[in-house]
Amino acid sequence: MTRIGQAVMLLHGGDREEARNRFGELWTELGEAGDAFHRCALAHYMADTQDDPGDELAWDLRALTAAAGLADEPTTGDRSGGRADGGRGDGDTAGGDQGDDGTADGDRGDDGGTGGDRLAEAREGVPGASSVVRAFYPSLHLNLAADYLKLQRPEAARLHLDRARDAADALGAEGDVNGVRAGIDRLERLLRGR
């Protein structure tokens, strides 16, 4: 996770290309079958480094798939196969249409790294880790909605926007989802205009 965090600092500092290069190296080391926690975190941030909306979507789908795998993994003790870097797996584990549509980076619902902190708690086996994993789903679905909107797929964007809202509502006061809720509201306004 330290190496992912270092690349995230580059990304937030404005060096997307170097962050993308480092994330790519970490992904190669981790591989598609690597630890779901690391794949989710890495894919989530790798999506933010992409110039092409289709590539961004592909990485966000990998993050969602990895999060689903994380929810199925044990949350206490050692999780063999884990590494201190990250990655991603492909596909739509949440069901429904998954293609190409999104918005501007400011509407992606990025959490400034706090999603990684939540996942780190889950990785360490904190009691209630399943709720920590659930706390990440609103941001993942918001990112996918933004991707689909960018790709002129408003139906798919609406599907994931609804999933983001449902996931955020299911959390209630649990976790800090206010930034994601604001992103959901911004994206909702953009979708109304289409």
C-alpha cells in the first residue's frame, strides 16, 4: 500500500503520467489474480490517470470487480497472496449494463484517498470490515456513472448513479459519504440536461 500511496501523491500533485507509469508497474507485479484489496485500490486510482474515457471506465470496472472480491475474502488474520501494491479485475459484478459513459474529474466523487484508508481498515481485519467495504461502493458507482456519461451512455450513467445513491443511502450516517453525495447531486444535474 505504501507504493500505491506514493503514486497517489504524484497523481494528486498533478503528475498523472508518472503516477500512471508507477500504477502500471504495480499492476504488472500484482497481476489480475492478486489480492482483491490491492487490486481495488490500485484500479480506483489508475482510472484517475487515464486520458481516454474508455480506459478510465475499464479501470473503474476492475475496481468494482475487485471490491466484490474483497467483500468475499476473510477480513481477519493474514490474507495470503497480498502485496503492498494494487491492481484490478474486469467485469461488472454489480449486474446491469456496463459500457462507456462519464463526466468531469470533479464529478467522479474521488475521496482524496480516504477510500483507501477505509479499505486499509478492512485489510487489517477491523471488526465491521464488511461495512467498510460497503462504504466504498457509493464512490465506485459514482465513478462508473461519470465514466458512462463521458462516453455518451446516459442510461448506463443513470443505472450507476442510482446504485451510488442507493449505496450511500444504505450507509446512513455511517462513514463520510457527504463528498460522494455532493458528487451524486452534481452528476444528477448534468444528467437532467440530457
